[in-house]
Amino acid sequence: MAVMSNTRTPFHADVFRSFSWSANICGCKKWLIYPPGQEKYLTDRLGNLAYDITSADMNDRSQFAEFEKASKPITVLQKEGEVIFVPSGWHHQVINLEDTISINHNWTNACGIFKMWEHLQSELVKVKQSIEDCRDMENWHQHCQVMLRASCGINYEEFVEFLDVIAKQRICNIREKVIDATSVEKNLNNQTSLSRTDFKSSVFQDWSSSMVEGQGQLLLIDYCRHDLVKVKECLISLKGEHSFNELQNKDLQIRIDELLQEIHTTLENKQT
Ligand SMILES: O=C(O)CCC(=O)C(=O)O
Ligand SMILES: [Fe+2]
């Protein structure tokens, strides 16, 4: 993104409660960042998030009744060549102090996927409240999903699609790699005194030089299994959720059951 000096990105949390990093190629940006939970003090009486948290309006109690309770934001001056990481659910506003070029990337992972699901549920609650007066209309629940997609960028069906794609890839990775990994594990037992537990705990250290060939595949399988466990948690929660059941989408329910079965088989069968 290339932006002019004195422009800003309004106060927000990133899409789908994703994580992000942003790298400044040139220019300087000021980031004002709040930890999760503070946004409730930065929301106006109508429930809308503040647009500009530096505006004088924030001190107008008739608009932002609880602004005084908010902590001070974490302020970061990001200069040329610097990269900032924004954790999931941290609200932020960004002011371009100079003409700036930056590159950013958003993602989620096993730690973020349930947050994404919770976010989707809370956005649907807001949608439902906004058209509560039309509840008698035909296909009201389906209509709420259309509005959810418009406001949030994704609806329940697409979320299942998203989980399905992740799960299928992980299942495929596990199936492809497990045969190699079995022989690697034998190698590990024979060649080094590093137990699998030690091996796992060394993920965050500089382990690359001590890796015997194929250790990466064991790690990959562990990560894939972990992802599948988290996808499964979301699917089970979805299946039991009131709004999901009100949709009465039989095809989607069947799809979830089939996917859950596939995940279950993969996780149970260490040799799959
Ligand atoms: O650079 C900006 O103006 C906004 C970037 C942002 O909000 C982000 O990376 O999450
Ligand atoms: Fe952002």
C-alpha cells in the first residue's frame, strides 16, 4: 500500500480476527494499539467503533460515555525498514506521518481459528439485532447470513468451506508424509538421544543445524494434527450452535458430519 502523508487508517481490528505483520518500505507511520477488551470503551452509544480515536469527539460523553475508562494506547513509531506484528483482536489506528509504502500480510492459524469463529458468531448477533423487526419475513435466517457476508466478508457456509479446505490439506499432508516419517522416527531412535518430547520443545530454538534429515516431516505432521484438532473444535461448536441449526441447511450439516468423520479417522489412526 502506498499512502500520502497525513492520511490514516481508521480504528479497527483486522479482518476475521486475523494476525498481521506490516513492513515499511519507506516513510514513517504512527500506530496506536489497544489490547483486546479496550474497544468497549472506544465504542459510541450506538455501538459503533470510533472512527478516529484522536478526535476531540472522544471526550464528548454524550457520544463516548466510557472513553475515560480506556487505558492509554501503545504508541509505536514505525520507521523505514521496520516490521510490526499485530496480534489477533488488537484494535489499532494508523497515521501516516510521511508518504509511505508498506507491505502487509494477514493470516490465521490453529491458535486463531476459534477466535475467527467467535467473531463470526458475535457479528451475526449484531446483524440479527439490526433486522429483528423483520423477523417474521420468509427466510429471515438465510437473509441474516447474506447480511453477515456483507458486513463481515464471510458467512457460516463459507466458514465451513474454509475449514474444509484447511482440513483436507492437512489430512492429505499427514497421509503423504506419514510413511516417510515412520522411517525417520526409527532413524531418530537409532541415531540420536533426542526424544520426541525434547524435539518438540526445541521448536522455538535454533534447531535447524541439529536436525537429521526428515525431522521436519515429523514436525509437519504434529502441526497438521494440531490444526485438525482445532478445526474439529470449530466444527463441533458450529454443529451445536443455535443460529446454525436455525438455518436448517441439511447439505451443510451432512458435509460437517462427513468432515468430522474424516478428521476423526485421521487423528485416531497414527498410520493413516
Ligand atoms: O498501514 C496502514 O495504514 C494500516 C495497516 C493495518 O491496519 C494492518 O496492517 O493491520
Ligand atoms: Fe489493521
